[in-house]
Amino acid sequence: MQNKIFEYGEYRYDYKEIRENRKTFSLAVYPNMSIILKVPQGAKSSKIESFLKRKWMWLEKQLRYFEKYQSKKYRKEYISGESFLYLGRQYKLKVIKGNFEGVKLIKGMLVLSIKNNIHNSKYNKKLLDDWYEEKTREKFQERYSIILKNFNYDYNPQLITRKMKKRWGSYLTGKKVILNPELIKAPIKAIDYVITHELCHMKIKTHNCEFYNLLESKFPEWKKIKEQLELRLG
């Protein structure tokens, strides 16, 4: 998958190009407004551009439709019935009045227990955010320790989390592996892939053939997981 740019008149579109063993072109626009173009392995740039020009009106119409959807995106109130992602699964939130304050996973539900006012959305959000932060720290460290065993490195870089708008992970040479806390909402395999990717950078700094050969040897499913993650991040 490669990041590409299509310009048509005053319009400019960022899209992701995937080359596959196929005979036809396939263009898709997703609700997060990401654009995916699948093309045959040997497709020439001129043919790709010609296809995009023919599809321009449809592409623009789809983007405008999803733009309206984005602007009306539901704002969570942290009340019973809302859905939240954790490790790739959606859980219904159930807010109850109880003798403790915090969050527990019980029978496929996120149960948020409050001692007093269960309708205080701001406080409910804080408790849920605290729970996500704790789980993120625990799960990332657990997966990091496991994945690290696949590498024979003399030292282990520090693992930290940091919010990033366009990246799931990063590696600071000789110092730190950084993970986006939003990864806690993705499946375990996605977390493992990002950790593996960043640990490969300890040996090979750039995304060259040698790097991808190493990544393939450590995580054969990386292409599929990478595509799913890029669609999720938008």
C-alpha cells in the first residue's frame, strides 16, 4: 500500500494505492473519508490517472456524503447503551449505582459503577478514561514483553505511549518505542504488528526491502493488519 495524490483542477485527493493480482480497478471511499484504490500489479500511472478522472464525479459525491456524516457524528454522553471499543471488540456500556467506583468487564459489557450521580457524563468519562489508561499500560507492556522475545537485541528500549494523529507507532533511535494509546481499541494482532514494526526499526532504520523482509519473517500477516489499521486511523 502506497500513499498517493490525485489532482484534478483545483481539487486534490490523498489516497492509498494497493497493487494486487487483479485485472480491474476498484475505488472505494470509507466513512472516515479515506480513499482506497486497488489496481493490477502492472498498471501504469497514466491509466490510473485516467481511471480517477473518469471516477472524479462519483468520488467527489461520496466524499461530500461522508463529510455530512462526519459533521453530524454522534457525541458520546457516557450513558448506558453506548458502545465502546476495546481490543477489537465493541462493548455496551452499562452505568449502575454501586458500592465502588470504576469499570469492569462483566459478561461482555463495560459496567461503570458510580456511588452517587450516575448521570454525570463528565465524571463517567473520567472513570472510563482512567480505565482505558490502566488497560493500555498493562496490555501494551504485556504484548511488548512477548514480542521482544522474537528479537535478539542487546538492550530493550523504553516503551511509552503518546497520542499521535497519523501514526500508530514510532521508534526513537536507541531510546524508545512509542505506541498510540488508541491502539488499545484495536485487536491484539494489530498491537503486536505495530510493536514488531517498531522493533524492526532498531535494526533497519528505513523502509527498504531489507526492512520488509525482516518484518515479513517476524510477522507474516503484516500487510493485512497494516491495511486494516490505516483504514481505522483514516
